Amino acid sequence: MTESLKIERYSERAARATPPYLATRVRGLSDRTIAWTFIAPTIVLLLLINIFPLVWTIYLSFTNYKANRTARGFEWIGLRNYERILNDADIWHTLQVTAHFLCWTMFFQVILGFGLAWLINKQFKGHGFWTTVILLPMMLSPAVVGNFWTFLYQPQIGLFNYGISFLTGVPPSSFQMIGDVNLAPWSIVIVDTWMWTPYVMLICLAGLRSIPDYIYEAAEVDRASKWRQFWSITVPMVLPFLMLAVLFRAIENFKMFDLVVELTSGGPGSVTELASINLKREAFEKWRTGYSSAFAIILFVTVFGAANIYVKALNRVKQR
Amino acid sequence: MSGTSAHSIVDSGRTLRWVTGGIVIFYALITMLPLVWILVTSFKTPPDSISYPPKVVFEPSLEGYVNLFTTRTRQTPEYLESLPPPETWYDELVRSRNMVIAGPSKFGERFMNSVIIGFGSTFLSVFLGTLAAYAFSRFRIPLANDLMFFILSTRMMPPIAVAIPIFLMYRTIGLSDTHLGMILLYTAVNISLAVWLLKGFIDEIPREYEEAAMIDGYSRFGAFVKVVLPQAVTGIAATAIFCLIFAWNEYAFALLLTSGEAQTAPPFIPTIIGEGGLDWPASAAGATLFLLPVLIFTILLRKQLLRGITFGAVRK
């Protein structure tokens, strides 16, 4: 197998790169053996359960394989799956839904997350405790919590509708968050924002804490207004952190599945059918394995490409 | 987190602090409301749970928990009359709803599956991860950064995309719907992050410690076991909790790759709602029992967790 050869070459290089003064001093296992044995199981596991499936998906994406009809056999159809996907109105719809979800969740989470972090950084009494309380939602199982939110969104008996009617005076049964075509895309944005704002907040807080006090003191000496200090010190110095948080969240939300499946399962119709939900339908309900593999590859390349461009931009911001 | 940093000139005023505190606490209370509501609903009776307006004051009942752990059949009043008097409080509760207990539900099994798969994969990820992280940290490995980035980038795949070939592979070699299959899968997903985090922790342990131990006659492996591991214990524990929470909460793979034997709780809990889709207390009871361990972990170990959640970006 080429895999094991690669590992061997790898560990050899590792061993050669180990400084000789350490190697001579070793009794028992040599550094080379240790490097080899320590890394090998991880590499093997990743090759078997991460890399091999990826390669297999790439292969399947060029075929018309259907996983529920293995006996029928399948054939190589070249790029036809990719061609079909790019001309498939459903796929474009699903990407639109994903884009809507992605943009609005990022928008709200950045505003709320940064705002909260800024407030918490004022260090009022008991801020440690309340920070812990705020970050609880993001530790929980999205599927279980998403399922319970369907209860909160019930038009008559749900707490959410009741709360809205309490605040605005609209009767609680006059709107359905999940059942309504116009409101359903917002219902998933709300739950995701509820769940993941703490994440953005945490990273912003780390950014705010990294700003040394003397910068503000210097600005104070120069008689810069608080407003000016905020825009020319706080914001630029937190920006790299904020961008990092957005990167992590955007990747996660691009492949969002569990929360939304349990909340709306893509409905009503397909107004909340995110890319992953569409992918699951194609792969595990319609069993179009080849086709869905091609879609999976397209999604992966998109995230990977976008993330790389974004990281370049992030590094430019950091250097400033 | 000390709160004692010297804000000599920059100190924000006392009133401002009250206002900011107020806003944050208000947000925290709003954000807690759905979670509190899960807990509250789990102690309601089914009719109370779907009353309008939503009931805040009600007589607490354990019906949700009884329904969670049992399967029940509806019976005629005549049949119920003919039975000997109920032996336990839960028998009595079920009979007051014109039903008898038919047997235990699957919740216990599903919960145990979550425990087995969660702890199994956590142990494996941390064990393999510590070894690999040590090698990455201490030996100059060419292309180490590229390799680490590549390992992490596999997390950019949507889980469903990974699930397609895994599903086919597991079906072929007979690992689908088994504990071992899920443990291996979750380990593979977690290990990239485990190595990433643990490398950060081990990097912080000075090399001089091991070198000193090796001069004293320890082998490199001995120095690793006797010197590095005890120093890295906090980091290992933090990583373990992080891996455990991931495996505990994971849904997509569990939904697609397990159906009976090895099904974990997350895909099961939404199916509890039961006949007519009205048994919200049972569903809430399941959610409460399932979410509670994570809540407790989070409150106790917040600082250690932060590092994992943020991929090592937050170190304090």
C-alpha cells in the first residue's frame, strides 16, 4: 500500500530532523521509533476514515451509482453529474436559502456578540457568572434543542409566540413561525443566533482583553474622545478576532444540518432547505449517490476556497 | 478574569457599569428562558404543557419522566377495574390516565449508547491524540504545519458528505449500527482537534524538563510518561471534555449510520413525542436528562472548555 510507504517516509524524515544530540542520548526506544509509533495510529485512522472516504466520494461523483441498487452495477459518466447540478434549479434554490441563512446569522451574531463582549469587558460585578450563563446554549445538542424550539414556536401554546404577543399586542395565534413561508427562514435565523451568539462573544472578549490599557491611557492623554477611541483603537484591534469568529461560524453554518432538520426539516415546502438538508435528501432518500457525491464535492471545494481567500484577507488585517 | 487590572484613567464610571451589567443580565435571562422552559415543561402534565396561555404556575408532576421511561397501552375502565390495586406510585399515575405500563421504553438503551460511544471515542481520541501531539510538538517534523492544517480542513466537509462513503464502507465491512463503528467515526472526527489542542498544551511544557529527566537516566519514552504526561494532565482533561461533548451532541452521523442497536440519544429524543405529537413533557424530560450533564460540565469547567471551543484561539 502506498499509504504505509508514505507514513514510513514521513517518520523517517521526522527522525532525521530530530537533533542528533538528543538521539545519541536515548536509551531504549529511539526517537525515530517513537515518532513513528506515536504518529502512525492517528495517520492510519485519518487515512481510513477521513481521506479514503473523501477519495471515494470524488470517484463516486463521476458515476451514476445508486446505493440502494447495488446489484444493478453502475457506470462512469464523467462530468455529467456536475453539469446537471449546475443546471439544477433546486440546487440553486438551496444555495440561495443557505446564503440567506448564512448572511443574516452572521450579521446578528456579529452585532450581538461584539456588543455583549464590549459590555462584559466593562467588568461589572458578577460578570464571570453571567458570561457562563450566556454561553450555555452553545454547549448543548443542537438537534435536541432544535426539536424543543418547535414547541416554543407553536402558534397557540408556544412561549415564543406568547412573548411576542405580550410585547407587541399581536394575538399569538395570528402568526406561525415555522409554518409560514415568509417567517420560517427567520425562525431558523433566530434559533441559530440564540445558540451561537455566545461563541462570537467569547472570541471578541478575548480580543478586547488583548488590548493593553496603556493604549487607552495614551489616547486619553492626547484628549481623544471616547467615540474616537472606540473607532480607532477598540474596533481595529478586535477586528482580527471578530473575523476569526466569523470564519469558524460561517464554516459551521454553511454545513448546518442538525439544528434546522429538527426545527423545520427544510419546510414548509423547501424554504428552509439548506445545502446539507438537500444533500441528505438526494443521498439518503432519493439514493442518488453519484449525484449527491458530486454536490458534496462542490460544497467542499466552495468552503475550502472561500475559507482560503478569507484567511488571506484576515492575515492582511492582522498585519496592519 | 481577575477584574483587578489597573484602570487608572480609563475606569468606566459606576453608573455606566450598572447599566452595562443590567443589559448583560437581561440578555442572559432571555437566553436562559428556552432552557428553563424545557426543565419546567418536563414537570408538567401533558394537558398543562399545551394549555393556553402557557402555564407558569402549575402542580408539578413526574408524568413526563414516567412516560419517558415506559411504554404504555390504553385500556378500558372495566379492564382497569379488574386489575389488582397498583403497587407503585408510577403504576398509579399511569392508571389514572386509563393506561397500563407495557414495559420499559428505549430511552435507557439510547442513553447508554450515548454514554458508551461518547466515553469510548473520547478515550481513543485523547489517547491517540496525546501521542501524536507529543510527536508533533517535540520532533521536528517536516511539513508539520501543512499536515495540521490539512487535518483540520477535513472538518470543513459537511457531515452528510462524509456520511455517504462511510455509510457504504460500513455497510460493506459490517460496522453499520455498531458501537465500534460509531466510536471509530467520532474518534476520527475529534482527533484532528484533539491533536491541535494538545499540541498547544504540550508546547507550553518546557523541553528542559524532559531533557533533565533523560540526563538522569530516563529513556525518551520514560520521560514522556513520567514527566510530560503529569504536566499535561489539565490539558488532556480539557481536551477530553471537549471531545466528549462533541460525541454527546453529534446528530447527523448518528441519524444516518445507526437505527437500532447503536443509536444514540440525539436522534431518538425528537421521536419521543409519541401519540398525537402531544407528549411534550416526556420529550422535555428526555431533553432535560440529556442536556443536564453538559450544563454541569460547562459551569464547572468553563475556562478549560473555552480553549477547545475556539480552536485554541482563547487561551485564558
